[in-house]
Amino acid sequence: MLHIIWTAAPKRILWELFSVCVGCGIDLVYTLFFLRFIIACMEQEVAFSVIVFCITGYFAASAAADCCNVYLRQVVVPQTDVLIQSKLMDLIYQQALRVDLSCYENPEFYDTYTQANEEILTRTTEILSTMSFLISLVISMFGFGTAVLIYEPFILPFLIAAMLIVRTVQKRFVDARFTRRKKTVKERRKMDYVKRVVYLQDYAKDLRLTNIFAPVLENFHSAAESSRTVSKKYGKRAGIYRICSSMVSSLTVFLGIQGIIIYRYLVLQKYSFGVLTTVLNAASALDSCLSDMIWAGARLNENGVFIENFREFLAYQPKMTEKEDGMIPKNGAHDLELKEVSFSYEGSKNPVLQHINIKIPAGQKIALVGHNGAGKSTLVKILMRLYDASEGEVLLDGVNIKEYRAKEYRSLFGTIFQDFKVFAATVTENVLLRPVREKGDQEKVKEALKESGIYEKIQHLPRGMNSILTKEFDEDGILMSGGESQKLAIARVFAKDSSIAILDEPSSALDPISEYEVFENMMKACKGKTVIFVSHRLSSATLADRVYLLENGMIIEEGSHQELMEQHGKYAEMFLKQAEKYREEETA
Ligand code: ADP
Ligand code: MG
């Protein structure tokens, strides 16, 4: 963690070190030398002006050290916090993009991930402050310890005994706090969920129109209640241990150590008054250093758990093997083939796809049809290697797709998913799905928008294609309707020079006629390219060279629209039923 902080903001570490050393140094000088020096001056009747001069000097140095600290806290920390946070977030984001898609369906992984995300900044700051604290403790212990050893080694055994007792009690205190935290993790996660539901726009409509918030809120209250019960139980326990430990600490310091020192000063007259102040101060300072050391250890431990979590997240190796030196697909058209492909999602036994065999020669137009839940989207995800098939293989130009570099392989596809997202960026960027780089980009986007039938609307916006979508960052941001967003998403495929286009029901919010038109445009625009489109509306399937009908993860019928109609099977039945329905709607 320190290494990461160092690469992000070395200034921060240097300042922390400097400030801590200066602060500690001033403290040590005061306790060990300055007080004694001033007393000695007074005893030897040194001129008053000299004493005033020394005191002024000391206070000037102390003020300078304070200034250092204030500068660190008020100027350096806020600046470097941002730098460190950006660096850490970069690491997290890069890793988040790298991990398997299936990780997002794994609650354990999700916990690690969200925790890494949420706690990262507070933890780093804490790690830094614990580090400075530890350094100051080590310096102080060295200084005070030397003083005690020189003047009064006799009290060392007492100090150590006191420390051991305090340590035992404090360990229990720390354990109680730990258990409390651990036992409330689940509750905190539940409460966080409610926070997200209220906060995110995605839920706002449903929350207003329905009563769904009642059970959600109920969940929140019960989580809060059980968290309170746990906190109360362990809080009391922690409180008792805390009181015990400070009592032991005070007793040993006041009665034991200070008593011994004063006895040796008054009765045995072992040392001067000046030395007495030094020894008294050093002994109690050493005592508090020792118990602080235990605290710092506990804090280090707690942060260690977090760092471990963070490291685990960063070290996660995607199960989907990426060949660094894999092949790069050749330019031009490609043949695709699925051979005996079966697939189940992680953690579920039921196969979503079974023994799928599909051959897609370059340039062919394919329609995947079937009811909701038949496995169409899953098939698309496997084709794009977002998941690896559990059995069987996917071949590109006769080579297993695992032999290719995943990034290069995926770049062959222009895809729109059913649940595509509109980003808080300009229309142009939303269509290109990358920053505007080349000269022809604007023109390309314009053409794509025209082909998907949304250019008219965009053109009339005050800032045209440079309008920002969503109101996330811009008050004048544009909110599009479902159908309009889909047309925008479809423009993405038109704008991308990919050799294979995949449309996974991007048109479900469009009426059947618009959908047909969009697909028709797509066929025209993608002449020579492979097109795979998924739909549960069969009217669009008439445009395809070949249709595959999926049911329960299996292909039950395949052939051209004509052939399937002549078979009078399930496809023909579904087609006629849907056509009937549209005809009824039209007459109505
Ligand atoms: P379609 O696109 O044909 O409507 P899908 O491929 O999305 O169907 O889903 C097929 C089946 O797989 C469904 O029964 C669905 O519940 C299940 N499924 C989809 N995604 C996941 C997932 N991430 N984890 C587990 N099961 C899933
Ligand atoms: Mg789907």
C-alpha cells in the first residue's frame, strides 16, 4: 500500500515523515532537556534575559513545527488524497474490467469488490496516519527509554509489567470491537442496499408509484435493529475492558512508578529537582508510548485485513484464460461455428444451452428466435467470449476462439445487447463508444444516425450531435425515450466497421413495423457482413438467410423462413399466431 501511495504522491509520505520527526523531536527536547535546562539556569541564577531568550527560542521552534503540521493537514493532505484516490481507483477500474463477467454474479466476489471500492480512501489515510504514529512512537520510546535507563533503570520492570497487564486487557477490548464489526458486516450491506435504492435514478419511478419501498425499508430497520443489538452487547463489553485497562495504567503510573521516583528523590535524594522533572515526565511518557503501541498494533491489524482484501481483489486472475501471445484474427470476412456447445451459469446445475451446432459462413444473415429465457442472449455472450462454453467449442475460421487474443477477437463484433446502456457523454461518443479521434468520425456518426432513423431528432437539438445525454452532469442533458435510445444504440453497429454485427433484441421497445425497418436498413448497410439478430418477433426473421428456433437451450428447428414455414412445425405455428395478433391489432 505504501508503494502505491509513493508512486501516486511521494510528497505525501515525505511530508508525513518530516512532520512526524519534527513534532517528535520538539517533544523529546522539551521533556528531556529543555525543562531541566531552564531549572538549572534558575538554580544557578543565570540572567533573566538569557532565560527569556531560550524560552522564546523554544516556542519559535515549536510554532514552526505546528506550522509544518498545519500545512501538511490543510494543504498537502487534501491535494494528495485526490492523487492517491485516483491512482487506487485506476487500479480498481482496470481490474474490474479484467475480471470474468461471472464474478458479478458471485456475492462473495462482489463483497470484496464493493468493500475495496468503498473503504479505499479512508483506509489509505488511516494507514498513513498509523504509519506516522508508529514512527513517532518508536522515536519517543527510544528517547524516553534512554532517559529512563540512564536515570532510573529501576522502574523499567514496573513499566514492562504494567504494559503486559494492560496488553492482556486491551487485547480483549480490541477483540470485542473486532467481533462487533464482523458481526455487523451483513447488516451494513443491507443498509447500503437501501441507500443505493433511494439514491439511484433507476429506482426513482417505481419508488414513487408503488409501495415497494415499504418492505425495503422494513429490511433496513431490522438490519439497523440487529446491528444495534450487537453493538450494544459488544459495546458494553468493550467499555468495561477499556475502563479496566486505563485503571491498571493509572495505578501503575501514579502509585508504582511515580511513587518510586518521588521516594528516591525525597528520601534517598538520588537526584536534583531538574532531573526529577525529567525522569517523571519521561517515565509517564514511556508508559503511554507503550500502551499506544498496543493500540497502533490493533489498528495495523484492522487495516491489514482490509489490505489483504484489496490485494485479493487486485490479484484475482480471470478464469477465462487470456492468451497474451494469442493469435490475431485476420482482416476481412470470417466464418463462425458453434460445435456441440453446452453451457451452465456458475452455481446453477441446469444447463442453459445444450448441444448447440450452428455454422455461420461469412456474410450470412442469421436470426435467432425463441421465447424469453430460451437462451438466445447466453448464446450471443458465448459467441463474443464473454463466457467460455462449458462443453464444446466455438470456432472462428476453423480455429478455437480461445487461441485468439480476447480483446482482438471481441473487436470483430459490433454488438448491441438487450440491456444496452446510454452513457453520460455526447451523442457522438455514445455512438462511437470511444472518444472522437479521427477526422471522419463526425461524418460517420451522422450517417449511422440517419440509417437508424434518429438523425432528424438529434439534428434539432440545440447542440446537435454534441448534446450531452442524461442529466447526470449537465442540466441541459438530453433524456431519450426507450425507442429513441434503442435507435441510438443501433447506430453504434452502423458506425462500427466490424465484420460481424450482433443485435440482441435491441428493438423490443420499437413497434413491429419500426423493428422491421431497422432490420431492413441493417441488412442493406451490412451487405457482405455477417449479421446475427435475436428477436422474439418472427416478422423480422423473414429477412434472414437462415433462422434458428431455440427452446429450453436447444435448437428445435432451423432453415430459411420459407423452409420452416413449409415444415408446419413450431416456427410456422408461432409465426402465424403473431401475424394473426398484429392483424387483429391493426383492424382494431
Ligand atoms: P433469452 O435471451 O433467450 O431471453 P437468456 O439467455 O437471457 O434468454 O437466459 C436463458 C436462461 O438463463 C434463463 O432461464 C435465465 O434465467 C438464465 N440466466 C440468464 N443469465 C443468467 C445469469 N447471469 N446467471 C444465471 N442464470 C442466468
Ligand atoms: Mg435475451
